[in-house]
Amino acid sequence: MSEDKEATETLFKAFVKGFAKHDTALVAPTLADDFVWSQPTGEDFVGKEAALQAMADRWSAPGGGPVFGHGGFEVIGDTVIQTYEVTADAPGGGERTVRGMDIYKVRDGLLTRKDAFWKQLG
């Protein structure tokens, strides 16, 4: 394994650990200042602080926001592709579990972008 790939895997594992623990203090060191988080809804959180605030808001919502599980990831150059299952509120009530995929970009040892894609909930 190349040093770059190993470094990216270490970076991404640190991000996932913080995200899973709902801990912005653990997530923050993995993000570039110009980080962009694009939601499946089309909403973008531009900048590290905006993304961290969006995470904190999501995690403080009733129920703690969507629940993620059964995932994995692959590092390909400066890109990380993550797949998972996500359980979230469905339109009209109740919950639904769907598959999701996020595509991350890495620059200078930090995450710069998170594009989130989920199957339709409704």
C-alpha cells in the first residue's frame, strides 16, 4: 500500500470515528477550511465551520438524525468512496432504510468535499 493511500485511510477512519460518535471535535481536524458537504437534498454546507454546525444540528435533533450502518470504503487516489445503509424519517411518517454512497475528495491530507447520495426515501 502506498504511503498516500495509507494516510488517506487513516484520515478517513478518523473522520468516520468522529462522525459515528457525533463528536465535532473529532471530525474538525479531518476537514479543510474550505470543506463542502453536499446533502442528498441538494443543500450545501460551505466551509468547515458551516459543515460542523450542520453536523451538530443534525446530531442534536430528536432521535439524533439518520442512523448509518453496514458500510465500507475504498480509497482511489484523492477520492474516497463510502457505501452504507441509512435509516431516516420517510415522507409521510415512519422510517425507511435505504442504501447510500458518499464521495469524498482529499487535498493536502484533509477532506475537502463530501457529496452524499441516498436512494429515494419516498
